[in-house]
Amino acid sequence: MTCWETIGAYAFRSLGYGERMLPKSDFTLCQQFTLIGSGLIWNLYFGVLALAFGFFLANALALAKTSRHLWIRKPAEWFIFVFRGSPLFIQFFLGYQLFVLLPKTGIELWGITLQTDWLTKAWAGALFVLFLNTAAYSAEIFYGALMAVPKGDLEAADAYGITGFARFRRILWPTMLRLGWPAYTNEAIFLFHATTLVFFSSFPAFKQQGDALYYAGYFADKTYNPFIPYPIVGFYFICLTLLLTFGFSLVNRRLNRHLPSNQRARIRLRPQLIR
Amino acid sequence: MFSFCADPSTLDSTRWMLCYLTSGKHLLFYSSFGTVLLLLAVTAPVALAFGFGGAMAARSQNAPLRLFGKGYTSMVRGVPDIIFFMFFVIALDQALEWGLHQVLCPDWTDPIRTGLEFKVCPEAKVPPNSAAQIWHEVYGFTLAVVTFAIVFGAFAANVLYGAMSAVPRAQLETAEAYGMSQGQVFRRVLVPQMWVYALPGLSNLWLILIKATPLLFLLGVKDIVYWANELGSSKTDTFAYPHGDWKLWYFLGLLVFYLAFTRVSEVVLARLTRRLSRGQATMAGEAMRKAAA
């Protein structure tokens, strides 16, 4: 098999297309690169979707945490505490057990039957857990940024007669995003790193369709040689991290475009957000 | 444990629960919490030492050493930590066996790596095949501790390197002006002042370390996740205490354990920060001085 044929056979193996059997012996470097890269599709899927959905919930939670009403503030605080205070690994296990306990036949709700069995699959269940997890972490970042909005900005808004939702949309929210963005970049990077946990917690990989680390683990198990597959995943993730940093710094530049260049927030990579 | 536990099927529900929760396997489950605490107790100082060494290397005058230090501190930035965990546990084991193999069996001619296995001579096996089960577990745990220490040492090196650069340059220059050597400046001025800058990062790291302990399960140690998984799965009538799938409750217990642990740590660390900020030339120290006056 030439390398091109290998790529053709395994490039979308993680989604179930191409060759059904994984290589069993005579492992080539090309096979390892292709299969692990194919698994990376799942990491991208989990990371991008959890981040996209989580962003909205995080904004809502951050606002709820600043609320003056106890009944709005307390649930948000507890949600953030539970998801930030416990290991993601345990959250995956717990989430999976919860989804398994849902009735197999679905839930009857106003005459409509809601199917529940897809929640026990990784593509939905793990995504749901990751979504809640990243929402909690991001909410804490946005809450901190909201608290750091300069008082002068709000006074200026008052002076111009901007109040209510207009004040939030035009003054508070953009400033919050601008202040929180460097920390949010880190959160995004570590969310992508956390996606490697999915298939090592209780979510099963059906028909050997797993993520990048799943295939790396497969090769390491088969060859007893950790020195090739793991550096390959590492390489893929370094590329992913660089790409993410680049993308987020573009947004950062846009958020900061009205500021003089010496006051702009710089994105610094800080490994502070492992779960 | 109790005398009335001899025949569980005859017990009423309260006693049944009491007997169930004190069965031999449950006692192993409880002691595995000790494993987690032991891991934390051993890993934290070792990782701190690794981090200190890494940060010193990254600041060194010697170019290769500096390169090594910088590489070590930045290795955890782009790559998920779990990859390092999976990698080091096998790599360390193989490195050890390979080294022993070179020393003990110099006349061995078969290849060690055949592409499908890793084969060293029987004398070089760690621990020896004849060793008791407990030694295999101790060895597995030790590998896990070293792996944790390497990975978290890299995190700590990052924090300490930043803290060392945060000490005001004027302090070091003053010490140099008094005629102290580089080593003296480092020991007497830089290190004592660095901790207050390092503390926020180190407290964060401690919380991260607590939350990383379930990964022991992936490294093959019989930790709390292993036992929760084992005890919670449904038991048929062939077992002394048959029950359905109780995994949810066991993992809920673990969740509460971790939440309580991180909460207590947060409170203690906040106190420690206050204590260390006293009398420091930082904003927090200044605020305390003003509050007292």
C-alpha cells in the first residue's frame, strides 16, 4: 500500500468511511499519521461545537451571576462551582451514567416521544458534558471581565442617556468581551485539549471510531512503542494550538481596534485552565 | 465486619446497607481515597522541586541548560497533559527495563523491539515476574507518581519562572551592589521574595492537581474511580450483596468528594495568601498595612 492509498483508506476512518479493518501489523509512519489525523476530526468536532454553544450559555451565566435577585444568582453560582470544582473526568462518568438511566423508549412529553438513546453515544453525550463544562469556565472568565469594566464607561453611557439593554449591548458587552478575550483564548485551547478525555472516560468508541488520542493509544498498545504515536498526536495538537491562537488573536485585534496600540490586551498562553 | 453480617439475604434494609457499606471491597474502596491523598502528598513537593529545577535551568547562563529548561517549561503549553500521562507511563517503564537489560544481559542477541512487542531478558523485568502482586501495584503507583511529577513539574516551572522574573530588578541590583555573588543574590534575595508572586499560580496548580487525580485510573492504578466503577456495576444473585446499576450514586459520591476537597483547599489557600502578603511590598501587603493603621 502506498502512502496515498493509505490516506484514501483511512483519512475518514474515524467517521466510519473507508477501510473497515484497522492495520494489524507492519505499521507504517504514514498509517499512524493518517489515522491519528483522522481522529483529530472528532477533537475538532467536540471543541468547535462545545465552544460555540458554550459561548452563549456562558454569557447568560455571567449575567445571572451579577444579578441582584437571589433566585437567579444562586443557581448560576452553584452551576459554575460544581463544574469548575470537580474533575471533567468524573463529569464524563457521571453524565454517561445519567444518560444511561434515561428510559430506553424515550420520554413522553405533550404527546411527543423524545428519543434519549443518542445521549449515551459520545457524539451527543460527551458534547453535552463538554458544553456545560466550558460554559462554566467561560462564565467565570466573563463574570470577572464584567466586574472589571471601567466605571467611567458606565458613567459616560449614563451621560449620553444610554440605558437598559442598549447600554448592555453597546457598552458593557463589547468591553467585557475585550477584557475577557485573552483568558477566553486559553479556555478555548484547553477545551480542545480536554476533548482527548472523551474516549478514555466511559463513552465507548463504536466500531473503533475514536479521536486522535484513541488511535494513538491503539498504536501504542499494538506496537508497545509509545515513542512514535504520542509525539504525532502532540504534533497535531501543537499545530491546532497555533491555529487557535492565530484565529483568536484576529478577533482580539478587532475587539481592540479602537484603542491606541500600547493599551491593547495581548494574548499570552498560560497553562492555568486544565480541568 | 459485624457479626450479624454472616448471611446478608436475611437482613432488613438498614442492617443490609450497613453490612454492604462495610464489606471487604468497600474497605478497599475507602482506602483508595488514601491512595489519592498519598499521590497528592508525594507529587506536590516532588513537582515543586522539578519546577524549581526547571525554572533555574530556564534562567541559567549556560545555553544548552537554558534551552532544556525553556523546552521543559513550554512543553505543556501546546500539548494536552493527558498525552504526557499516557506517554511517560510506558516510556519510563521501557527506559528502565531497557537500561537494566543493557547492564544485566549484555550477550542477549534477540532484538528488543520487533514492531509488535517490547522484549527484554527476564532478569531485566521490573518488577521481576516472580514478585508478589503488591510489588506490581507499588511499581505502578511509583510510575504514576513520577509521571505526575514530571508533568506538574513543567506547570510549576512555568509559574516559578514567571515569579522569578516578577521580583523587582532593583532588589537584585541592590544586592549586587552590596557585593553579593550570583548565588548569594539568588538564595538570599530572589528566592525569599519570589514566593508571594508564585502563590496565586501555585494555588491554581494545586487545584488542577487535585482535579487531575482521577487520571490515575488511566495509568492502571486501582484508585477511587476504579473502585467506584467496580462496586457500582450491577451485581447478580451470585454475589453476597446483589443490586442493580448503582454507578451513578458512586460517581455522585466522588463528585461531592472532589467538590469538598477543592472548596477546603480554596479556603486554606486564601488564608495562606493573606499570611504571605503581610509586610510585602505589593498591593495586597499595602492594603493590609493601611487597614491595620
